[in-house]
Amino acid sequence: MVYAWGWGPAPWFYGGYFAPEPVYPTAALWLTDFLLAENLNLAYENRMAASGAGQPAPQVPLAQNNPVTLTREVKQLIAEEVQQELAAEQAAAAQPASLQPAGAAQQSAVPDAPPPTLDEKVKVFVVSTGLNLIAGSDGQTCTVTLGDIIGRKGRDVTADGQVPVSVLNSKDGDCPVDLATALDVSALQDTHNEFREQISAGMEKLARNQGKAGLPAGPAPDPRQVAEGQASASADAKDLLAKQVQEADRTESEINDLKREWMVDVPGELRRSVHPPLSIGPVNAEQLVKKNGLCSRIYG
């Protein structure tokens, strides 16, 4: 699909670092551009706010001096992880609540359980908050900011909670591309959690804008009966219903017989003192007759 974002050549494209795709063959690629744009726009606003407050730009010796275009290959890696998240959400929604796996927060609460960010399928991270990275043994640092891309290069965690990462793409002034360093696993997990939240925000925008700006409309309502909860009619249902009607008629006839016996055998004064007489069953009627000194039974 072709989608009109309405941005134009926005200043937060950072001189060619980012450009939206002209065509979106998948929703995952659209969501990739959505979350990249959200982060880059916020990074630009933060930079403008800092410069407006009179804060000088930090001088970082290891900073990227030339803009590096966010490549289609890196975008595709991000889109693949977006697709994995969408598939996982759909699979979880299709399961009964009792069978759904524990969420990321519950998994991380289990002692000795590795955090979801160390899953072998989770390797690429879109930076959503500024991170300082150590570059080299001399302790020099540089920064990756919102919209930069880092990749996890291993799953082994050091004693102080660090995992190996490298910079895949970065803007002018941030850590250089291909910088190999380490990052605290909790910071990496926070980045992944924000990645998932931004996917959810993008899905909400897709839902709100169906049929607008090039987005296809959702499918038309097509309610269908499902097998679960449906039962076929019993083969002898008609005979059972007829039998129930006969039993109901017989019960009504017995009640009418009782009414006639009541009207014949019980004195008028006693009939008038009981309201309503028809609500009294045979046993209660017998007790009532005995209580009033009558010897005859009014039934059978």
C-alpha cells in the first residue's frame, strides 16, 4: 500500500538519515517507519529544547561526524522483529487465559530466568531513550539517542550484568557505527519494552485510520456460527415434547378432579374461609378437614 504520512522533508529526518518507505507491502514495515519516526521526532524536539535552554552541545571525540543513512537492510531487521511481536500477540490472544504463557514481567520475576531481551529472536533494538556507551578501555564514552539502532551480539551476561552490543546505525553526533561495547541488560530490556509499547501505539493508529490516507479498510462484518457451543437437535425431541404435553394434561385433569371433590365434600362455610382453596394440595386439604371436625376424606 502507498501511505501519505504528511511529513514532507521534516527536519528530524536528520539530513537523510531516515526516509519513509514509498510502498508498504506489510503492516510490519509500516509499523517500523511509525516507531522510527516517533523516536526521531522526539530526539529532534529534545535537541531543540536543549539548545533553546542555552545548553551547549557536548563535544564527544568518538561521535559520528558524517550522517549515515538508515539502510533498508537494518529496517528489514526491525520489521522482522515487529512481525515476531505481532505473531506472538496473535498466538497469545488465540489461547484460553489458563493456557497463556506468563508475560515478560512475570518471566523476569522467576528466579534465574533469563529476561526476554536475551531471547535468540530478539537482536535489534531501536533506542528510545539516551544511553551512554563506553568505548574502549580508556573509559571514553559516547551517546546513542532516540532513533539510533543497536544490535545484541551475544547472550552471555557478565558478572556485572552487561551484554555485548554494537551500533548498527546512528545519527550525526552520536556513537559511531560499528562501535562494539557492552550495555546493562536491564537497560536493554527497558528498550525492548518501549519497543513493544510503540508497536501497540502504532496498531491503535492503524485501527483509527482504516480507509484513510492510503490505509486499506478493514474487512466487512461477516458473523459466522462456530462449532463450539452448538448442539444438534435430539432425534427423539418431538416424542419427548409430546410426552411432556401429555403429562401436563394429565396433571391438569387431576387438579380439576380435586377441585370438584373439594366443591362437593367441603361445606360452603369452610370453602369460603380458605383463600385460595385450589392452592391446597390433597394432604393439606385432609388436615384442614380433620381440624374442622369433618370425618370424610376429600380425595381417593
